[in-house]
Amino acid sequence: MGQHSELAGLSKRELESLKDNGYLGPYARVVCQDRVSSVARKLLVHVRNKGDRHPLYGRYSARDWHLVYPELLDFVAAPGVLNQLKSIMGEDLILWRSHVFYKPPRTGPVGWHQDFGTFSGEDIGNNKPSLVPTHLPQLNEAVLREYLPSATRLTSPETAPDLSDYWDITVWVALTDVEEDMGVLKILPGSHRLRYPVRLNPLPDSDFWQNPFVGIHSKDQLVRACNDSELVLDVDTSRVLDGVPVEELTYEKLKEIILSQLSNTRGSRTVLTGVDEAGMVTLPVRKGDYVIFSERVLHGSLANTSDCERLAINFRVTPSSTLVYPFRTRGDFVDGFNLDVSQHKNVLLSGRNLNPRNVTRSLSARP
């Protein structure tokens, strides 16, 4: 388990390790166990129920619950964590996104994937960059839009593009204990030096596919979840059953039809040419422990083969000069994951807000 000083930030040795391996940690929790458990209970109410409505997004979503429950900010704004992030990306930082990862018992893995900071929606076949690092003048929205098409043209791994420095770092926090059989986080150290080919496959054959029928036990539940686009995270399924004689079909037959229709949607799959998984690191942790990593490093999670729920949350942090959701400046408020982000705000974690085009609030402000 990694150790760090509350005030010192990262040591030179830790920074070298991040450069070499693409990740750091696990580090011991910075929030007391009772508060971790309290947060977990709140989030489980939402993620267990696909009929839940996110206050910001109007439908089921695992994103940005820190804008609803400000106590979640303690995980990333604690002095020890924040000083670590400052060591990597400088003083002026914003939290632009968080995501809750819920793995019920007996659910599948999340495949290897990496992201070069665009978060364009390639998980579901879209290409709409969410971030433009304005402090890197060689990168703009047009260049970032080319990342996905160029990755689909690759036939073998290539040296990763030189992006000069880190401009999106993830802090991944376990909200329950995570043993090896509970869908543990996996990382391939050093893989951030290469950019791997990507293919857009039928959605059920993508890296992020999870069984959408978990927790659905009747035909009525299935039809409602499908019609209300609650079946598959970020995917609009409201028209999938149009013209289908629902009343005449069995539950199992409807599942077949829905899976067939979902195969028409594309999702990304990373081509693991030349990957030696013998070097894979898995990270079992106690609740509240956290890992810091670059989104460029290959990461994913194993299947949860246990009878326990696994809950985690990640926080994505970028320099405050980064333009978040560039399409909003053109009056377009739907991101690459089909969410209306008109109510979204960045949280200024440290320093100054260096991009006036961003919608940003202070750390102390409450929803």
C-alpha cells in the first residue's frame, strides 16, 4: 500500500513511477470508513435501480453524482490527494467528471481500454470530444476528432502521440472492499507508451458491454426499461421495440430481439496485438483506498464472480485551462454519451479558473 505525506504531494520517485508505469497506488483512504459507507449507501440506491432519474440528466446515469452529493468531493479535494494531483498537473485544476462503477454479483469484466483524453463516446460508437487542452497549442477539436478514426485504421500498436504532459488524470476510489474475485481493477504497467488499435464492433462485442438483463425478471420490466432507455447505459433503446408484437412474444424471445437490435449499434474494442498480460497488475483494495492513473494506460476490470456487490467511483481532473464540452460553446448540449450536459458544472479544485468559456463553480459552493 502506498504511503504519502498530507502536504508533500508526490515524491520524485513517485513521479518517475507514474511516468514509467502510468499509475500510482493503491493509497490508503483519506475519508473515514463511516463516511465511505454512508456515501456508498446513497449511491447504491441510485445505481441498483435503472428506473432512477439523475437530477441533472433526467434519466438513469452513473455520472457526476458529486454535483448532487458534495461530500463526494472529499475524496478528491482532501489535501493529500489534491497535492498529489498538483504535483502531476500544476496548481490550477478542475474536476470535470465523475463516474460510479457498480458491479453486481456474477457480472462480467470490462475489457482493456485506454483514452487519450478525448472522452468522445467511442464506447457506444460516437466521436464527440469532451475535452480540448488549450495549454497544448498543437491540439484542437479537429485533431482530437481524428484520434478515433486513426485508431480504427491502425493494424498494430504504435508509439503513443507526444501530448507533452498529462492533461487528464483519474482518481479511482473503492467504495466497498474489493477482493480479487469481486471485479478488481486491472492495469497493464507501461502500456501508456503505446497506442493500440481500436475496432468498432457490434455493441455486445465491445469492451464495455455488460449484461443489460441483470435485475430484470419479467417481460413488463424489460419492455419498460427498453422503452425508457434504461436498459443499456447511455444508449437510446426507446425505438428498439417499434413494430414488435410484444404481447405475442415470450420474455426470452424479446431478449433475443433486443440483443439483435443492439448489435446494430457500435462500440469500441481495443485490439490487444502484442499485449503480454503476464505483466498485468490487479489491485485488490479496502474501501476508501484509491489509485491514481493516466487514462492512457490500458486498464479494465475482472469479472465479479463473487456474491458481493462491488462499488467504486472515479474522479477525472484536468488543468483549468482545458475547454470542457467544447460543443457547448456552439449551443449544442448533448455529449458523445447522449447526455444533455446543459446543467453540468466543473468544480474548481485548486488555483484559478483559466478558461472563462467553462461553466465552473467553486469547491465550497453547494448544489
